[in-house]
Amino acid sequence: MNFNFLSPVSDAVLAHNELLSQQALGKKLKIHSKKNGVPDLDGVKIAILGVLENRNDVNYMGSELQFDSLRATLYGLFPGNWYTAIADLGDILKGETVEDTYFALKETLSILIEKKIIPIILGGSQDLTYPNYRAYDTFSPMVNIVNVDSNFDLGDASQPIKNNSYLGKIILDKPYNLFNYSTIGYQTYFNSQEEIDLMEKLYFEAYRLGEISNKINLVEPVMRDAHIVSLDLKCVKASEVSAKQKYSPNGFDGKEVCAIARYAGISNKVSSFGIYEYQASKDDSLTAMLVAQIIWYFIEGVNCRIKDDDFKDVSNYIKYNVIVDDDELIFYKSIKTGRWWIEIPFLPDVNNKLKKHTLLPCMHDDYIEASHGKIPERWYKAYKKNSF
């Protein structure tokens, strides 16, 4: 396997790991070290990967990245009752150009995704979501991205890619593989009205911070339909992080962002998870601990995955038909987990992105709404996107 782009975990972190309890997470990992090289990935389900690239940050001032304190903190946590084998592959260093780093990340992720290993990417600036997306080019004709962020990051696609404008490049660059993009936790005052209108026009999903804080389980069906989850640490409120990481007095608290990470892990579809905009600093312990716990909860979620979306066997689900106006909405409820889906119909007369009927994850509340004559908004947006 060609992992030429990877740099090993530092000796300082490995020395710290030697001092930890035998029950600590660091003792359970397969670690890429200078001495032993890249570990054997047979049986590995999750791989941690740092990317030391932040030159496309709009505020880049030459600062260097390192993940030593973050790794040392993560290694010191105790694992849950997990069955998945986890590797730490070390870091992808900055290339000569940012495009070189993008290429290295895309190639590395392609190998992992092909082997059905879920990468946890540590960044670096959030424009790294773009090569993450491009890693799916040969695997999936339709990709769904969920961005946990205070901003949409649409930007001006005619300008060079930056960490606040990578989405424009994803939308406009061939091959066009993006089906849905959802933002969780956006804050209106950080986004222009033009961007908000464009999100609506493209039938993308956007959930405000207050909406999610009031009802955190809204995240679950959104994550259940995601392939890529990109989490910007600027979505976390300033009181939860170290001085250099502070961005806004409003944002998710630690408990909320960990719950969101767990929902991402539980999703059977999520096959890559990125945490971006990490700012290493001397008083790093608070941010390092928060990121370590976000990773811990994502891994916990992966270990709680239940295969409940096999709809070939009618004994696995209950089917509900609801008439709303002239539309027949078809819902499915898993008997195993109680989770819900709604069918998006195949439209034979349009150049649609779906080649067959597909099922969109939803909530019991959507079924209740439909029963009272209201079409669920997620269904409407997915239906309209399919009609493009």
C-alpha cells in the first residue's frame, strides 16, 4: 500500500504514551512510528490522520501547525467498550504547494475509503474538505456533505480556493458529484443574505445554531444521509476553548458538539470525518481536550452502528402511506431501531440525479407533520434537487 505521503507520530508523543496506563487509548492504537513504519491496516476500522496545511486560511500569517498536544491528550483518554481497531497514521506534511498537499490527502483518503477504513482528519484549514470530497470521485456518483459550522463557506467560486470559500469550488468543479450539502449551526450574522438565498435556491439544508441547540436530535437524520462530515472548530463558543481558538461568544458548547460527533459516528453512511481550523497554542490544553473528546465520541458512535436500512426484507420495517394534497408520501420505520425514512420518488421524465427510488432519513416528527397535511421540508428539498 502506498502511504508515501505520511510522516510518523513524533517521538515526544510516543515517549508520553509509554507513561500511560495500559488501559489508556494510546496503548490500544496501531501507531505509525519512525521505528516501525506504517502499521498493518488489516482489520482496522478507523484511522486518525493529521494534515499540517493551513496556507489557504484567509488569516494565514505563516503560523505552523502541530498536533502533539492534541494526540497526547487523546492517547490519555480511556476507550469505551469498543470493538473497532484504530490506527494513528501520523501526519501529511505541507507540500511544496497547497495543491501538492491536496493531492497527497486525496490519494491517501482514496486508499482508506477503498479499504472501508473511516479516516478522522485533523486540520488544518477547512478547505481540506475539497480534496476529501475529490477522494470520492471513483467511488460514488453522489456525495452528501454535512458542514458543522457557523458559516456556509460558499464564497466566490471565481476566486482561488480559501477556507471560507471551498464550497463554491465543490459545486462548480467537474465531476459534479455533490448531491446535498447541509450546514449545522450556522449563525446568520456571519453569512450574507446572498449566501443564505443561494443555499435556499440550491435546495441545500441549513440549520441555525439556536434550532439545533433547542433540539439536538435534529442532527441525527441529517448525519444518517452524510458521506463526509466537516467540523469547523469556529462553531464552538469561545468559553469552551483556548485563547487562540476563540472566535465567537455564541456557538455550540462542548456537550453539544460531542453529541453531534456521536451522531456522525452512528451514521452507517459517514465514511470520513474531518475536524478543522485547529489553532495550536501554548495554552492549548482546553482545545486539545475538547478535540480529543470530539474524536472519542465519534469513535463511540461508530461502535454503536446498527445496520437497519435493509428494506428488501419486509419483516425489517413497517411501511406507512400518507396522502398530502396530491402527493403520496411513503414512510418506512425500522423495527430494529425505530428510525424513520421517507421515499423520494424516481422521476423518469427529467434528467435526475437519482437512478431509482431512494430513501431519505427523517424523523418521527416528519411522519406526524405529514399526517396533519404538511409536506416535510427535507423531502421537499430532496425532491426539488432531484428535479434539476
